[in-house]
Amino acid sequence: MSELPEKPDLDWLRKQAKRSLAELRKTNPAAKLAEAQFEMAKQYGFPSWRALKAHVDSLTLDGQLFEAAKTGDIARLTSLLDEHPEKLQARSKPYEWTLLHQAAEKGHLAIVDLLLKRGLDPNTREKGDDTYAMHWAAAAGHLDVVRRLAAAGGDVIGEGDDHGLGLIGWATGWDGCDDEAHKSIADFLISRGARHNIISAISLNSADEVRKLVAADPSVLQSRMSRNENNRTPLHYAVMKERPQMVALLVELGADPLAVDGMGQPIAIQATTPDIDRPVMEKIRALTSAELLSAERGSRRVRGGLLDLVASLALGDWDAATRLVRDSPELLAPNGPGKGALHLMAKRGAVSAVKWLLDHGADPNALWAHWDADVTALHLAAWHDHADVVRSLLAAGADPTIKDNRHDADAIGWAEFFGRAEIAEILKKR
């Protein structure tokens, strides 16, 4: 095991890791930087690159300042700032958080008070998501910190962040923002002049706010979230957040059921339960029904696509699905236009639809581009904890050892990573 230099420098370690990567790629062209970093961390006796980085950071003055702000050690932070007052404006790498960002995100009100009294500006933005400290306090559910920052002149609107959500969006739009603490933050922000946007209104299941927003500007139904969220539409978002009332309302108000996100994925890709997007599927089926009737009247083949098949299956319209596949057998061809139907049905846990597709020739081992990774239906069923779907796929010959092309993990790895113990055991037995 090697010893770190007396005054280790993180930039030097990063450069060393890149050199190690170059060596690794001589024997393994697919090697990634994370592998080289991990090997370097082990070389110095640390279990991970993150642990090595945290240790090196703790040895620097800036590292000690940010650690004190992170842990709420007000005595330590006070002492360090008394000794080094010029470090009040310190920024952390790589996103240039201020000490105020660090303390606010962790909810340390006393630290926030200390930093504000010493002159830190609550409206200073970091350079990752272009946010104030208040964005992070709101996202973490710290109402007391949000109030304190607002009282110190903090901007409660917070527009211009990289996600385009504003403060009210950060208070309501992330995973875990469904509790009373986050709703209270949204109420406080509104009391200080903030206004709902379509994302925050959907997040809070506020039908009145959604109707007001659409009445004032119908184009919000076709608006797009930022590139960080794959340019989803509000309807994509409502399905992803499992807001059935909002899904129905958005469809009623005229949202496009055929809209795709920035990666070309339909709304159905967000569904992880069978009925969450039912109003969307019903709208698509109405279009499919018109095509079926037109084809019958004209004595011609039905012209159907992926979403026609998906909607029919999602709604249990086996007759329509049968006719689509009969008239367009290429739908279920290995690289046909219906590729992905099995994956979408597996992801939502639609066991009957999965069995129907397998009975009609769908390949249980086909890879399909799900966002940024080519995966099997088994990967998606394991991820979303659909044990019956996993069993059906295995019974049809699904191979649990096939790896995705981004994380280099098979369905067993996905099940273990997402904590699906039952499914991991089912897959291991195969």
C-alpha cells in the first residue's frame, strides 16, 4: 500500500488517475475512469474514490470549513472564520458551492445565521445548477432555513436555475418532496410572492392551479422541462410522479397523448404501474379504433405502430391487439416498429400483456433503448419490482445474465442494486 504525499493535492490525484486509465486501456480498451480512480483509492488504503477525496479535502483549510458547515459544527466554523476571515467567500469544487449552500442543504439554521451575519449574500448562485442556497433548503424540506434566508433578502422566486423549476419547483418537484414540510415551504413561498408553475401545480395535485395556468396560457400543456429531465412534457411528468388526477386533467385540457420527450420516448415510458396513464391510453386507443374502422371500410390492412399496440395491450383490448399484429406482423419482428412493447408492459407490471406478447412471438431477450441504456424487459421488471412479470419472462426463456450496455449489469445486478431481494433470489435460481 502506498502512502499519500504529506500535502496531497486532489488535482494531482485526478491526473494520476487519468494516467492509470491510459495504462488500463492498453489491456482493456473499455476501461472507465471510475475504475482507475477506484484502483488508486485502494492503492492508498481507501475503500473508494469518494473516501479518498473526502480525506484529501479534510486536510485543506477549505475542506475543514465545508466539513464544519456540513456537519453543523458551529464552534469549529466560527474558530476557522475568526482565524481566516477572508475564507468566508470560499467555494467548493467542482460546482463552487458557498458555505451557505452547504449549511442550507443540511438544514443547519445556526450555521446559516452565522454566515448571514458575517455577510454572505443569500442570492449568490453556485455554478452547477445555478441555484441559491435557498433552492437546496427548499428541496431538502428545511422551512426554518428558507424563512431565514428570505428574511435576509433571499429571492423567493429563484428563476433561472438550470432545471428551470424556480424555487417552488425545487420545493415540490424532486423525489421525497411529497410531505407536509415541502407543501409548507410552497405555501410560504407563495405568501411571499412566488407563483405556481405547471410542474409545482402537478406535484401538489392542485387542479385549480393547473386550470388557471392553462386558461392563462394553453401552451403550458406543450411546454418542456429542461434537458436534465429529458425535455419531458407536463403529461410525462404527471405519469412519472404517479398523479392519476393530474394525468386525467391534463388529457381533458388537451395535452397531447402522443408527445415524446427529448429522447423520443412516449409518455408510456414513465408508467411503472398498470393504470397510471389510463386516460392517455384511452385517447390513443380512440385513434387506433378510428384506424381499425377505416381499414375495415376500405378493405385494407391496418396501419399500426408501437403506441397503437401498447394502448391496446394496456387496456386489455386483445381483439384490437390481435388485429394489429395480424395485419402488421412486422410489429413484433426483431427490429420492427413494435419493438419496445414488451419492455413497456414489463416496466408497468402488466402481466397479462407481457404473456400475450410472449405468446405472439415477442423476443424475451430483445434489447431496447430505454433512455440511455439498451436493456432487456427483465432489467425493467426487476428494477420496478414486478415479480410476476419476471417469472413470466423467465418461463418464456428470458436470460437473466444479459448485460445492459451502459452499466454493464445483468438483471440480477439491477435487482440487487435497487434492493429487490425477492426478485434477485428468483433470478439467481435460474
